[in-house]
Amino acid sequence: MTAFSDNLISIGQQISDARIRFHAAQSVTLCAVSKAQTAQAIRAAFEAGQTVFGENYLQEALTKQAQLQDCAIAWHFIGPIQSNKTQPIARHFDWVHSVDRLKIAQRLSDARPPELAPLNICLQVNISEEASKSGASGQELLELALNIKQLPHLHLRGLMAIPAPCNDFEQQRDQFRQVRALFEQLNHHGLQLDTLSMGMSGDFPAAIAEGATLVRIGAAIFGVRPPKPQPDSVTEGN
Ligand SMILES: *Cc1c(COP(=O)(O)O)cnc(C)c1O
């Protein structure tokens, strides 16, 4: 048994406790966020039964994927996307959660190898409407979703949000409720979305209370991260 397996068991228990407590009918997938973790750490978590992993930095992810080819992992890209990185993202991931512009979606669709299943997409929404944060605003969302729905090599699955961090449960829940409302609006327009990607180590029970179907958890599984690596833009140019 590794420390990760204890943490994974504990998180699994907390997810099921939250589902019961808030009468959440949806199933909840745990995406283990492995940014800044080594390939060995990912392998240990995989051997403990975790199969879904999320990465933020392309180059770091590709290096680790090459070392983990023997593991049947579903890779989710959850970091900011530069338009010159869409080709490797479209080739090496199963899901992308951080799409907030049509141009990026078009490039991902064009670059998705046709022999692979369509790339699963979540649109990142910005509910706090802070100019500094990425994500589409509520007003832009419907048009963006309808356009992305037409792209041949993408499968639009849902919404992703990273609300402003806060410690108050009810405030966390208020923010997730706004994301859920946008999700329901899109479904009223016939978009057939099935994925609400929201909730991190500090707020996932509140996200589950508001309908999260996928929680993205890093620190609570792997421990507090070492300092952030250089973003791709610094090391590789834009
Ligand atoms: C780092 C990160 C997470 C995980 O955050 P923790 O607080 O470590 O659980 C989830 N989603 C995104 C987009 C992230 O960048």
C-alpha cells in the first residue's frame, strides 16, 4: 500500500459521503490532477486503481505519458491552451477541459487524428467575470457551444469551471450553482451535455452538491505540490 492509495480511498469515501448527504443522483468521476508529480507517482496511483489523470502543462505531460505507455490511463488536459499547442494536445489526450474560444476548438478538431474517437471537450466558463481569468462568459457560451457542436472530430461533453477560491461552504456552493445553471440552460437548447467538471481539493463536496460529475483533485491525493514548473510559453516560445 502506498500513501496515495490511502488518499485515494479517503477521497473516494468523501465523494460517496457527499453524494449521499446532498442526494446527488449523478455519478462522480475522480480525475487525479498530476501536474508537477513524477511519472513514478502517477504509476503508483495507477497501480492503486486510479485511471483518470489531469495535466496542465503540455511538455511535462508528454514526457510522463511516454514513460507510462503501458498504463491504460485516460488523459485529461486541464491547463490553458496556446493555439500553437493544439496539435499535440489533440493527439495525446482523451479530454480537454479548458476550451474557451472557437479558434482553439477548430484547431483541436482539425488536428484530432480521425482514427481516434472524437476528442471530448468541456468549455471553461468564467463565472466570476474577472478579466484576468480564462473562460468564456455566460453570454458567449451558447453561441460557442452551438458552433463547437458542429465540429466533426470533437465531442462536446460539458462545462468546466475554476471558481475563485474561498473557504465558506455556502459561498462555494453559490458559485457552483451558477455553473450548474449555465449547464442546464445549454441543455434546454438541446446540447445534450453530460459532464460538469468542477470541484478541487478544497471545494469538491460543494461541487458535488451542485451536480459535479467530475472532480479534479491534486493536493488531496498527492500532497502539496512542489513549486510550479515554468509554463510552456516561457520555455518554448509562443
Ligand atoms: C491544479 C488544478 C486542480 C487541482 O487542484 P488541487 O487544489 O491540487 O486539488 C484542478 N483543476 C485545475 C484546472 C488545476 O489547475
